[in-house]
Amino acid sequence: MLTTDKDPAVAGRAKSCLLTQSLESLQAALVRPDADLKLFEYCADNLGGRPEVADRMAANAACPAEFVTRVSADLTSVGIQALLDNLDRLSSYPALGIALAYSEAATPEQKELLAEIETNAFLGEKVIAEAVAEAEPEVKKRLSLLQRMATMNIVQRIQLAVKGGREERMLLIRDPNKIVQRGVLQSPRLTDLEIESFAAMTNVSQEVLRIISKNRNFMKSYIVVKNLTKNPKSPLDVSLHLLPHLTPTDLKQLAANKNVPETLRSTALKLQRQRNSGRPS
């Protein structure tokens, strides 16, 4: 705070003092949830070129996106992922998403997601109409939601995915843009019943199902595990990994389910036989 003091002597002395502090001390301060905003501002303006500082600023939700934008060129893929894991914060400051779109440190997957922010594309009317028809039975509400969604760009849809209601989430989970889908799954208002429903839906992308399977909190529910395994849209590596967690009854039903891939059926049947052969006579 003193580096911005109106008295040049005080400001100069404070800056000199800060130069004697170790980088480790500043890094430790940057991860504190109660860190002062002046600390973030100082680091953004004076510690450019240090990825370790930039990543800690990105990881701390208390750091304003404005300051992260100033050090965006120094972020590693770790810091970029921290921002993608908090889409509400990222989408609230569009300049940050645009800056990250040109990052050379981003992984191919991260670059793909960040590029979607920059496209500023609108949701196709056909996609909206199909999803709204299922999510909202009342005609007036359906038309209102349809009209509202049709005018939203990607950043606005991300914000709605995170902060909107159930009807909006049921629509946006099928948004063609992966980053909007992620926004839905990051919503603090998301319920267990919605996750169970998403896991069973065959008209969502494989990316949605894969993200669900990687979330420990979501996977605490046996219904989610069962729905993912039974869903023919689930990536095969995901459903195969979940097979051992199924009950004998569900495993038997899966082995007879002709809607799932043959590899999954045969593996389920093999596991069922192994379990049966291990039972005492």
C-alpha cells in the first residue's frame, strides 16, 4: 500500500523495502484468501515475467481478473486451468479470455476451449427449440426462454450456465460449445438430481459425460455411476472403468443391454461370470 503513497519519499522507501523480500514470501502471500488487493496490483505491475507469481494470482479467486489479465502472458497451463475451473470469474472479464486465447502455454484442449470464448457465436435456434421443448412444458415460458437464449453470445451463456436456473441448465448442457457445458457443471446451484439426469442423457456430448466421470463429488452417487455405464453415449474407457462398481443385478442387466457397445457388454458378462465363479457353492 505504501508504494502508492502520495509522498514520493515514502513510496520510494516502500518499493526499496519490497525488493528485499524473497519471492517465496510474496508467493505465500498471494495464495491467501484474505490477501489485500494492493498486493495483487503490485505483483501485476512489478513482477511480470514470473510464471510462479502469475499462476498463484490465477489460482486465487480473490484476485481480480483485471490483475490476472496483466500477467496473462506469464501464465503456465496450470494457471490457465485454474481459470477454466472458475468460468464465472473468467467470463466476468472478457478481456482475460481474449488474452488467454493467444497464450502459447495453453494445452491443445485449453486452446480449443479458449477459442470458443473469442468466437462470440450465438446458439442455433434449432438447438434451443429442441432443448426448451423438453425442459419447459409451459408454452409462454418456453417461448420466452427461446427468445432470450437466441440473443446471447458465448460469454453471456457461460454466465447464465453458472448462475441461471434449472431450465437454463437443461438447455445449456447441450450447448454445442464445450466451455458453456463446463459452465453448467460448475454451477453452485446444480443439484444431485440434475447430475443424475445428465449422466443418463444420450443427447449431451461425450465431453459432458467425461467431465462428470472425473468429478469425485459427482461420482459419490451410485445412480450417477450406473447411469454413466448404461449410457450408450459414454466414452468406452469411462464405462469400462466403472464396471467393477456395479451391483450384480445392474451388471447382469448391462450384459444383456443391446444398446451399449459390444465390448462393454462382453466385458460385463465376463466380470459377471468371474463373480459367480468366485461364490462358495
